[in-house]
Amino acid sequence: MKSVDLMYQTMLAELGQRSLDAAWTADFPSEGRFTPANIKGRKYWYFDIPDGHGGTKRRYVGPDNDPDISQRVADHKRDKDDLRARRRLVNTLTREGGMIAPDAMSGDIVQALADGGLFRLRGVLIGTVAFQCYSGLLGVRLPMAAILTGDADIAQDYAISREVEDSLPPIIELLQGVDASFRPVPHRSGSAASSAFQNADGYRVEFLTSNRGSDDYVDQLANMPALGGASADPLRSLDFLIREPVRTMLLHRSGVPVVVPDPSRYAVHKLIVASRRHINGQGLAKRQKDIRQAALLFEALQQTRRSADLALVYNEAWERGPAWQDAIRIGAGMLPASDADRFKTVLIDGAKKNREEIEPPFGD
């Protein structure tokens, strides 16, 4: 596995800092522009913004001699210049640096949710779109075959959703702002609520939450007050995946600051998920992708000297009991021989660094 050149890793860090520092306002978004107008001998500022139909909408701002407005105009120009610079950084990182950009639909969906406040409300991007972010996060080149997707998965802890006392705008409106054909997908429980939305091309956006209670809740939607009217499907082991997530960048347009699972947790969780896949329909292909992504992350974690991180989260999962141990064993047993050997080596090396015992899933 090739490493990403240090120069490009430094550029990614710069992009992240610029994106996090950018202050966008609802009144004057970046795609608009301030326009001066002379009316009866006096100069005024207006703000023109695309209306989505080839025209523009004009909004009155105020007189030219108002110092606060003059400062706002100057700041907006500076921010637009920074936006263009960040877009150039993204293009360099993906075209020359070997990092991964999402497909346009995935990128637009994540950007719309991020702009709506998803990550501020402690949502976590999971699944293959999150996996795409690990190239930059770990500084390695990941093969495109492991990152193709037709969906976006979002997770939020149930307790967080109830406690933040804030919410995204209506999810359906955010999604239809990207593609007007998005519609709620009826839930298997027959509930009027929905945890998934799909467009006319079959692209699916799904919301998930953790289930640490009874199996009676597996097929029942969880009400998520912070998700703008969307409910979420409760899943076993999801709490393990989204614990202590990390911030990074999705390399879309000018860069989207996102929150994703820790890569070590993602890798171990993929083994568990693979062990539970049914092989009917698309299940077999999804299981193969789970195993491939886990194996690639084990290699990347070894290459970037993060074996101690992997050993810590592996032990956390192992100590959850026999059901988790069986799932890890089954998932690890699906790894090709060379990847299984690497996984064992990385675990043992990490345990030594952590000065703790470890029981690899393959035995001695």
C-alpha cells in the first residue's frame, strides 16, 4: 500500500483548518454576490443569489456608507477567495495527491446535511462514504474498488438526539434540495415514519442509531428528535462503532468537514457486520466489501504504526462477551490468509505496545 506524500497530507490539514474556520451565514451564502446599485444619487448594496431556475433573487442589504455593511461586503469577498483556494486544494489532493473524492451525489448529500448542522449535532458519517475519508486521515492510497457506493449512512446516538434540544431542518427538504426526486422509503414495520430516503435513481440515504436493549426493538424505528423528522433504525454494535469518532475532511467541492468513526473501530466493526450478513440478494457482495475494507484498514494501520490503537479497540470488542467473540472469529475467518496473518501480527504488536494481554481470533 502506497503512502500519500507528506506534502499532500500537510495540504489536507490546511484544507481542514480553512474549512472549519470559514464562517458562512444564512443571509449571504457563498454562491451569491454583493451588487452595488445607484438610486437617486445614493449607492446601496444588494445581494444576488441564484434561484435554482437560471435566474437570481435580489435581497436589499443597506446603504454603502454603513461601515458594518461595508465590512460585511469585504468579508464576503475574502471568504469567496478562500473558497476558491480551498477548491484548488481539493483538486490537487484528489488529482495529484492520490486521495479519494466521493461521487457527486454522495458529496452533495453529505454537504447538505453538514450545512444543515448534522455534525454540529454530533451525527456521524458511517459506511463506505466514511471509508473514503480514511485515505487522507491515515495518509495512504486506497483502491477505488473498495469505495464504490450507492448510498450514504448516517448514525446518531439515541440519547444525544434526545438531549441536544436542537434539530436539523426537515431532512426531506435538505435531500430534495440536492435532488427533488428524494422520497421517504416505507419502513418494514409499517410505521408512518421513515429512516431511509431514496431518489429516482435508487440512491439511498439511511439513518441509524444504536440498540443496546431488547431484541424487541430491532424492527422498530427509534424517534430521533434532532434528525429533522427522520427516524432511525436501531442496530446492534453501532454504539461501539460511533464511540469516540474523529473529525476529518470529505474531499468534495471546497472540502466538507465531517465526523467519521475511528478507523480501528471501523475495521473491527466490519468483521462483526460481515459475520451477520445474509448471502441472499446483495448480501454476499456487501460481505465481501466489508472484509475487503477491514483488510485494507488493517494494512494501513500497520503501515502507519497504529497497531496499539487497533489492539485497544479490539480488546474492547472482545471483552463484550461470547457473542461478540464469535462474530469476530467468523468475520476474521473470512479474511484471505495473507490478510489474516497481518491482522494477527498487528494485534500482537499492538498488545505489546499497550503492555496488555490479547487473544487473537485465530488462536495461537
